[in-house]
Amino acid sequence: MKTLSKIIKFFSYTSFILLMGIIIFIFLYTVYRSIGIINFEFIFDSPRGMVLGEEGGIFPAIIGSIWFSFTALILAFVPALCSAIYLVFYLKNNRVKTFINNVFENVAAIPSIIFGLFSYAVFVYMLGFGRCILSAGVALALMIFPFLERKIEKSFLEVDKNLLIASYNLGIDIRRTFIKIVLPLCFKEIISSVILSLLFAMGATAPILFTGGVAFATVPNSLLKPAMALPLHLYLMIAQGASQINRAYGVAAVSLMILFIFSTLAYCLSHKTYKKV
Amino acid sequence: MTNEILTISNFNVNYGSKKILDNINLSFKKNTINCIIGSSGCGKTTLLKSINNSIVFESELHVDGNICYDGKNISDIDDSTLRKEIAMLMQMPVVFPFSLYKNLEYVLDYYLKIDKTRKNDMIVDILKKVQLYEEVKDDLNISAEKLSGGQKQRLCLARALLTEPKIILLDEPCSALDVYNTMCIENLLLSLKHESTIIIVTHNIQEAKRINDRIIFMKDGKVVEDNENFFENMSTEEARAFINVN
Amino acid sequence: MNKTKEKIFKYFTKALTYIALSMLLFVICFIVKEALPIFKVVSVKEFVLGTEWVPIDFGFGTKYGMRYFIMGTLLVSLIAVVISMFISIGVSLFLSVVANDRARRNIFPVIDLLSGIPSVVYGFIALELLSPIFFSFGVKTGNCVLLAAIVLSIMITPYIVSSVTYTFVNLRNKYMISIKNLGIDEWYGMTTIILPKSVKRIVLSLILANCRAMGETMAVMMVMGNAIVLPTILGKGESIASLIALEMGTAVRESNHYYALYAAGLVLMATVLIINIVLHKFSKEST
């Protein structure tokens, strides 16, 4: 037993170093391979070349990704916020609450491509919107909703109940209590959750594959047109056999840098997030 | 000198700027029951935790001074060995998620390499010693978590005794127990003092009166009175005030 | 005045909650509805167990059998979980024993970065760096189930780590002081008391991670080989999600092919949902 515990101790140190190594490697290597590729032209130009992306830039893809994720956010944020408010502050019936929480939790596990399938049939065809940012945005919104709702709910639940009781005892209704007490306390966390949801939506390819993401489009100016997206652009470069691999690394590096910068921002905002453990 | 098993000199513990223990100077004779009393927050638990060096579990504390166990400075003794010889029992008994039998076997397996029959004998002996055997002998494989509070506390005591400690530290061991279990533990301590030195923190004045060989009264991190005949002859005002209130 | 504002607030939030709820349930029902037509053409048994997938009629008829895709999905996700299990538990042990509270709070975000990396980037890097290694070992084109499993295992690690670390830390807070007070080494205590007691929760986390892995599309699609054959560890295979992603673009709307793909989505969704529901019930009961 004593030797086993020594082995396990060694094993835990090694696993940790290995995992940290992998994380650092992924980021550093991608950036390293993209040196020389990322310049003003790369970021702000449109893609060109036989295989799209071999020359030119990725600007439409960057802007497209931003359009996709913000559409998703706008569609998902209000329901998520309201659900969190209703479930935490209003709904008393435990059975209904458990049921709703269960549905939200279980839907979180549904593969993102399924939401793509849904939006394809309903928004692209049945409602006639066709392949556009809106249709893709719906799929993405469905994907990020449970995640966002859960995070907002958690931050509401962390508010000291005594504060709420004190407010109610003064005769102040739930709406005012929420706006004046809860919201200011949770504001940073909510922003942090919003940022993380945006990142989540930005990295997703499957839901936008046949609902609004395309291989080539100009910088979007309308919700009702399709658009390019960063990860999709990367995928298509590879799938169509682009020979300028460094450019592909460039796209990947841009994605990773966006992830890194905004994750750090989200983490700094929510200094409380990891306090539980 | 040789009768002293533990000496604490110029001992200070700070939490930031707040003084938890202030210039403690104490020595403990072998085979005595020493009771530490005082109101909450006076530093009794911190003092206890300093003796077996378990205050390192709380990283924010700043420690300064000397504690000598058996002639050696405790900072020179390996923590594991120190805690083998200085046992600690806490207010809420924590039993391991095993059967009663395995809770004890677990400690034996860690320290000794002996065969099953000897192990079994040792376990039965220690259970008899803490007056638990008669109550549980029919089913030693019962999950320890199913025991009552008093039984759990006695189990924890038995577990600690398996390491043959020279000092036993107890932090309000009976405060969560009923009268019967409290008496049980007190009687055990009275008999155990012949083998070990006992230092017990208690807020139960009657209990202190019953079992003590010496009282240490603390207030605001300082030792206010250190008296072997405390209840017959209190020497400080604060001690009298404290006893009057309690 | 306040009273009406309060009422509006309450009913607005209530309405949106139920709208969201209905929308999510609607998604599930809709997938079922869109999948049903295929079962007029092929029986459920044949659909799930059939080994031939020929969605386009080249003159020999069409066949809709998902067995190889189901097997592919299961194989790749199970291997991924097994691989991830070791790393994740090891990292969790480190985070709960060696790292203090502050260190944990700073390390978790770093590990969570892994969960934010787009799936396509994972696939891309694996294709560039790991595929050639497999190729040099004799795997044709370098893409195989094992490679996809390796990539997947990294992707699901953050989820397992956060849940298992949480378990370890709670148990450690409960028992470690008593263990150390007996003079017992903390890794010994970790191995003999805390690890065994965590097994149930670890298994639960692994199964949930498995569901995540089953649903992953892009990375798997890029490195698994996508051949409709009996999947083997060093051979090629295709997951259900890859199938949908690859063929949806070319399936004629409301053709049998189209319905079949929705049915494939249904199989995937149903599997994941059922496992999740059962697991949550199970874990609620035992807490």
C-alpha cells in the first residue's frame, strides 16, 4: 500500500506536468507556426486563392464569427437571464423547479450538431429564412442557452440569502431587490459568463455547417445573409487541401489568441468563479 | 527536568496583525491531566494544535517561539513521527468510511506488520480499553458511520491509542455528547493518565473540576492562571470572574 | 405603480422561462418528428443494426443501416474516456493534494482553456502533428480511431478534472486532518481512503464525459478516417456526428436520405439524453 501511494503520487505529478505541457504546447506551437503570416493584410483582407485562404486574409471570417456569436448571444441572453431570475427568486414549487432544471441540464448534453439539424429544417426551410446568420444564430443560441443560464443561476444563488431576507423584510418587492441588490453583486459574473458564452459560440462549427456558414462571403451586413466563420474557414482550408499550411496555422492562431485574451478577461472579471473549490 | 515531557517557551501565534497566542510559557509533567479552560476565542484550540503541529494545516498563521517535546524541538521532529507520539482528538469525531473493525485495522496496517490473529487481539484489547467492546462485539463489521456520537468518539480515541501516544490532546471531546458518554470518556482519561500525559481543552467547568491535576486558564491569548489547586485556591481576579459566570 | 412593475417583471421572467423550456422540448420533439418518416422505409431494427449504408440509389437500391456508425461512435468515445481517465484523475489528485486553494483557483482557468479551443483547431493540429506519426507506423493516411480518441481525450479532460477535483477536495477536507493527526502520510490516506470513496463519483463523471465525446463532431471528423467499415482501433471509422455533418449538405430535402440523417441524429440525441437522465437520477439519489 505504501508503495502504491508513492506510485500514485508520482503519477499525479507526471499527469499534471503532461497536461500543462500539452496546453502550453498547443498555444505556443500554433503561434510559432503562424509567425510571419499574421500581419495587417491577413487580418483585414479577404481570402483569395485557388483554395480559399491560400492567399489574402480572413477579415470576412472574423467579422462573420462575431456576427454569428453575437446573434446567438442576443437570442439566448434574455431567456437565460429571465429563466435564472424566475427559477431562483420566484418559483417555489420544487417539483416544477426540479423538472425545469433537469430539462436545462440534460439539454446541455445534446450534441451541437443536433441544434444545427433543428435550425436547418425549421429556420432554413420551414420559416423560409434560408441559410443565413439568423438561422445559424438560432442553432448556436440553443447550444449556449443551458450553459449561460446555469452560470447566471449559479451567480444568483451565491448571493447571501440574508441580504435578500433583509430586503424583503423591509417590504421591498423582488423586482427592486433584484435590480438594486442582486444585479450589482452579480454583474461582473454575468459579464464573465456572457464572454465565455460568446467564446463557446465562436468556436462551434457543427451547428453552422448547413445553417449559415459558407466557404466564401463578403463581410456580413445583414442577418439574413450567410457568412464566413473562423473555424469553418480553417476546416475548409484543410478539407480542400490547402498547401499553405502556415496560413492555416495563422487562422488557428487568431482563434486561439481571441480565446486566450477573452478567457483571461472573463476570468479576471469573475474572481469569484473558482472560489468554491 | 526528566519529569517534563513538554515545554512551551515564548510561544506566539499571529493571524495578520491579530495576536492569537501571546507569549505562552508552559511546561507539562508526565502522567498528568492538564485542563485548559477559558471563553471562546481565547486561543485554547490554537495552543493545542500547536503542540502536534497541526496548525500548519491553516497556512495563514504566523508562528514564533519554541515547543520542546521530550527534549527535542518539535520543528526538528518529522511531522509524522510527532503525531504518532502526540495524539489529537477533536470535538466532532471523524470516523473513516470503513467498518468499525477496519477503522482500527487501518492504523495497525500502516504502522505494523503483524499477522491477522495478533491484529485481531490488539483490536479487541483496545476496544475493551475504551469500554466499547461490550457494545459492539456482536458486529465488528458494522459501518463506523452508523455508530452513535459517543461510540464514534470512543472509536476515535481507540484509533488514536493504537499508536501508543505519550501525549493525548483533546479539544472539547465531550461537548457534543450526552452525560453517559461524557462520564465514559472522563473515566477513560483518568485511567489513561497512567500511560500518557493528557492535555484537554474543555468549556465544561464541572468536568475540569472532576478530572484535573492542573488547570490552565486562558484569556485573550495569554495564560492568566496556571494552578494545580485551581478550584481550592484561585489566585487571579479574572479566573474568579470567569468561574462565577460559568 | 410598484405593484404593476413587480407583476410585469414576474410574468415576463416566467413567460420567458416557459418559452425557453418549450423551445428546448420542441427541439427534441421536432427531431423525432423529422426522423419518423424513415421508419416507413426501414424497420427500427434494421436501421440500428444494419451494416450497410447506401443512401443514394446507384441502381442497387438504398440501405440505411447505422451499425458501423454506432460502433464507431462508441468505440472512439470509450477509448477517449479511458485515456482521459488516467490523465484527469492524476491531475485532479495533484490539484487536490499538492495545490493549495489559491493555486487551484489560478490553475483551473488554464485547464478550462482546453475546453474553449475550437474543435476544428484540435482536429487541425492532430492532423498536422499526430497523423504523420501514425502514418509512419503503418496506418494508412495516418487517420484512425485511436488518433481521434486521443484528440477527444484531451478535449474532455477539463470536464472530468473539474468534477473529480471537486469530489477529492470535499473528501480531503472531511478526512485529511484526522488522517494526518494519526501521523499517517497524506498520499497514503489519499490512496486508501479518499480514492476508494470517490470511485462512484469518478465513474459518473466518466460516463458524462463519454456523452460529451459521443457528440463531438469536427475534430473526430477530421482524423477518424470516415470509412464506412467495421471500426477497429487502428483502422478507420465514422461517428454518427461525422455522418450527419458530411452528408447533410448533399441530402435532398425530404428525401429518404434526409430523413435517415435526422434519424441518425435522433439515435445520437436519444442515447445521450437517456444516459444523462439516468445518471442524474442516480447521482441525486446517492448524494
